[in-house]
Amino acid sequence: MKRFAEISEAIGATTKKLEKVGLLGSYLATLGDEELRAACTFLTGRPFPLSEMRTLNVGGALIVRAVLALAGVEEERLWEAYRRWGDLGGAAEELLAGRTAPEGLTLRQVRGAFEELAALQGEKRKLGRLIALLRALAPGEGKFAVKVMTSDLRIGLKEELVEEAIARAFGAPQGEVEWANMLLGDIGETAVRARQGRLHAVELRLFHPLKFMLASPAPSGAQALADMGGTAIVEDKYDGIRAQVHTRGGEHRIFSRTLDEVTHRFPELSPVAGLGHDVILDGELVAYRAGRALPFAKLQARLGRKAVSPGLLGEVPVVFFAFDLLYLDGELLLREPLRVRKARLAGLTLPAPARLAASDEIQEPERLEALFEACRARGNEGLMLKAPGSVYHPGKRGMGWLKMKRPLATLDVVVTAVEYGHGKRRGVLSDYTFAVRNGERLVNIGKAYSGLTDREIQQLTAYFLSHTIEDQGWRKVVEPTVVLEVAFDAVQRSGRHESGYALRFPRILRVREDKGAEEIDDVETVGRMIDAGRRG
């Protein structure tokens, strides 16, 4: 573990991609098989491979308690360290200096400790095992153990760079490493196979989710068609959640875009198990009734629940719209053109509430506006434009798939509280809670942390520090004077904020230096946006 921490520090200290890959490749080549498996997994910021579908069930709050117990300090000391380092791992290293009894644990032993933590039941037992693990590590080792546990490695090392380092370390073609890792869902096993020269023997594992292919924002319709060679397959862009459905031998599982299994949340989709084919379908789960998609807020009521009540099943029915076929009866179709995959998908008879997503192949840019309006009338977000010859690139975002959405809604809001950021933004106030007006009162409606430049954030940090009303350490309540224009995808009723509303995917467009807090939008404006969305 000591060498892992050292190499991680070195990788994080350079911004040069080739240097990162070189450092990592040299390190991986020195490891035995079991250490190699653990190292590669940890370097992707996970305690376990994706394919294991296993979680630690150790949250940040439990790690904080373990660090405080071992360090023997008050909680405020931890948050002071957190503000300095911008993450819990750095804070843990600082506070645990001189407080541990390092035992020289190997990566394999740390992986074993993670397995024990995942298996333990009860917060007290987990806390005791976590304290024992941190005590057995040097503070620098504990730093990276915490970073792995919180999936917050932050050393500028994407999974693609780990794949590249594996290829370099063992003389394997990078494309074969990427393909094997995609099929296995286990980068540690991929590395061992690369060393052994067995990448070619990798086969797809059903019930292990593949990463989803992603879309890029579309330019104008005419330009999008031109970029695709004059022809595009057009589909509705649904306002639901992306889902991947696997079936085999009367069994089915559903995976979300985050690769988590969500089968239990959608019991009405069980008929797909009787499809009669082994398949992997890519599509969208949409709240749907009477031929029309319901707002995303309706579907959200079903997300995050361990069990869905019969009442909620009836209130928010769902449909799975399948728009791609990735695997069929032993044949992997990722490298087939989209037009071929669509034809194979159309040959399946999907049991309700699964259905084939409608699509249209067009060459005339002028048709896009009519298709867009029809899509909106069905309650969907916009259009997807896909190149007929595009292959499926798991986890990649390219120009083969483009998305056309409605113009973003915006609100003028005022900042009421700010928080310190993480990683590169540690030490600056970059997370902004904002409010709209309700009569003479300000009521919070959301929080955003993207959209401003580093220079703007630095300037605002200095301003907020001198205009703080209440200092809560990591969070500061500030004078409501800074007005922002924020954009968002949708607004919904919510008890999470005092306003009674929440914004979906808010981001900052600009600081409105031309406006004062008395000119911001009010809750009535927000309510009208919901009404307008229903009429749309």
C-alpha cells in the first residue's frame, strides 16, 4: 500500500498525460497478479470491480467518525483540514499523523479489509473495522484508502489512462485492453489477462452492465444532417432515465446509467424476462400514461426507493422504450452499424410495458422542426439524431449521436449561501445556494457549482468572505447581494427547498452585475413555468 500511495501522489503531481501513463505503466509491471488486480481497481477510484456489483456501504459520515475517533480531535478540526485539502482523504492524512501504528499492509490486505467492511452488518461493527484499518495504515496510505472508499481519487487519472498504462506495461494493443475491460467490467482482471496474453479469449458476461454510449449537443439541424452525410435516424429524446435491460433464460435485470442495478424499482417490467431471447437492450424508462410521457418529476417519485408500493405503481406507470440492441443470442452487435442493429431490434416482439422506440430516417432538414414539435406534443424533451452507420461506443461521447433539446429556461436568483469546493477548487467558495423571492422573503430553490470561470470564482470568493453573515466553517451564509442567471432543464415541486420547488440540472450562465436582489424572479414565476410545461 505504501508504494501505491507514493505512485498515486506522483501521478497527481503532474498534469502531463504521457508522464502519468509512464509512471503508472512502470509501477504496474512490478506487481504480482493479486496486487495488480487490486491496484488497477483502486486506481479507477473503486474498492471493487464494476462487475461485482458490490458496495462498501460506508458513507462519508462513518469515515469522519473513524478519523475523529482515531485522531482524538473535535469535529471542527477535521473541517478546517477539509477546507485546506478539499477532500476527506487529505484531511484524514493530516489529522492521523502520529496517531496510527502502520503494519505495512499490502494492497491485497487492504482489498480484504474492504471485503470485510462490505460484508459487515451494523454501523458499530463497520466503524470498529474501519478504525482498525486506518490504524494499521500510515497516514499517507490512509489518505488513499479513504479516497478509494469515497470514490474520490482526484489524481487526474481517468480509466482510459489506466487502460493505456496496462497496454504499455504488458505490450498489449490498447484497443484490445479497452475492449476486454468493457466486456469484463473488471480492469484488474483485464490487466492480469494482458500480462498473460489472454485478452483475445474474453467474452461478454450477461448481467454485467456495459457503459452507455453518449450523445453530444447538436448544431443546427441542417449542419447536423450535413455532418452525418446527409442522412440521420431521428428518435424522440425521452425525459426519463437511461436503462439497459439484460435477459436470459427467463431472467432479467435492469441497470441505470450509473451502472447500478434497479430491477427492483420497476417490477412491472418483469414480462421482458419471457422475451425468449438472450439480449441486451439500450433504451429509456419513462413515466407514461394514455399515450403521453409524464414529467420527469413523476418518475423521480419512484427513484431511490427500496420498494415501490402498489399505489405508486398505479400512479406512475412506466414504459421502457428500446432504441438499440447490443447483444442477441450469443452475438455481440456493438460493432455493427446502427441501421443493422435497428433492423435486428425491430425483429423482436417486446412484451408490454416494453416497446420499440419509434424512429424515422430523414434527409430533409426542414422536416426536423415538424418532428421536434410532434415530439414535444408527446411530452418528450426533444430529438436524437443518429448516424445510420454509427457503431456503439460504450462510455464515449462523439458526433455519431446528437441531441436537440428545447431552449433552456432561466431564472434570475440571488446567492444566499456558499460552500468550499473540492479538488482543484479547494480553498475557494465555488458551490452556490440561491433563492427566489416570495413576497418580502427569500426562499432557496437550488444549488449550482458550474458555469463560472476560475477568475470569477476567485473574485466572488473574496467578495463572499467579506460579506459573510454566519460562518459555519465549510459553509457560509452570505449577504444576498450577488445575482446570478441560472439555466435548468426543468422545474418541479419539491419539499427539499423552502421555495417548494427544485430545479433540474441548474448551471450558472452569468453574474448579473446589472441587477440587484430586488429584481430577481419570484415563486409565482416559477409556478408559471410548471404550468407552461404542462401545457407544452
